[in-house]
Amino acid sequence: MERQRVIRVLGIAIAMTTLAELVYLLVWGLYLFPAGGVAGKVAWTLTCGIAMGSVIGMFVLIFAEHRPARQAAFVAWLATAGVGSYCAYLCSRIDIRFAYFGGEEQTSLFLLGGIIPAVLGGVLYAALLYRGGFDTRQPLPG
């Protein structure tokens, strides 16, 4: 697989998840629930954004890149929706301990605020990779 393709798949995933996490930091961490240490919130945000994007990107590289574009797009969407939804659940449980983002006070909103963007973000990620001009994969030999 071409190095540029690997960087593109991982880079788009990491950029999207980190951008989403920065929005959560601004809205949930600083505006709605300003109590708590800003440094801890920033560290959580950046760690989560980079980690989620890395997992999604590697999942796509391993399980989608060798498939036809339509199937690959579905795998990319599924990876994004699945990882993002699981992270929303996991973070809601962790946030009960830290009280950074309102996970204890607003559990349902916290979960929906993570699951809905994960599902919709998966559509965007899949479209960017396999339908929006970024599908530069080389055909497999044979």
C-alpha cells in the first residue's frame, strides 16, 4: 500500500476525531461545565481525539482498503460509528470520576452527543475516502 494513502486514511480520521473532541472541549468542557482543571480537559481531549482517529484509521487500513469502494465505504462508516459510539460510552463512565464534561449530570445527552456525531461522522469519513476524490488506491495484483 502506498505511503501517501496510509497517511491520508490515518490523517483524515485523526483530524476529524480531534476536531470533534475540540468542539466537545469548548462546548461541554469550558462552556456548559466549566468547573475542573482546564489542563486535564485539554489532555483528555487531545489524547482521545488522536487515539480514536488512530484506531479508526488502522481499522480502515486493515479491513477496508483491499475491498471495492462501496464495501470499503461501509467498513469505514462502521468503524467510525462503532469506535465513536464505544468511546462515548466509555468516556461517560470515566467522566463520572473526573466530572470534566457533565457525564454524570447529563448522561443521556453526553451519550447522544457522542453517538450521533460518530454515526454522521462515519458517513463523512467514508465519503471523503471512497467517494469524494480521495480514493487513490491502487488495484490489487491478480
